Amino acid sequence: MPRGKSSEALAGQLGLPAWKIDRVRRQLAGWTPAGVAAAVHAVAEADAQVKGEGASAGYALERAISRIVACRGEG
């Protein structure tokens, strides 16, 4: 999301209430674009593992959570 735009301007442009824009901005604090991309990749890998590519769905989920947590702040 553009950092220079107000929540109200983005809300109007996206057709969302301003409070949702503010909530997403708070949730994204500490995340970089590279970190988000790496986290999405970890989720995709876990999805494949859970759907039959891996031996243990529980292990795949545990590993994904660890990787996602490590992705926050990754630059």
C-alpha cells in the first residue's frame, strides 16, 4: 500500500472502509516485500506437503510456522 496516501483516500479508491486500511497497515508493520513473498512461498510449500507430497502434515505445518515467523522483518 502506498505510504503517502491517507486511509480515507485509499478506502475510497478501493471501496473499503478506512478502518480496514488502518488495520492492514498495522498488521504489515515489520514486514518487508521480500519477507511477505518468502512467507507466501512457505505457505505454498506447506500446502503441497499437506496435500500428499510430504510424509507428515504435522511436520509440514510446524516447519511452515517457523519459516513464516522468521520471514517477518526479512529484507
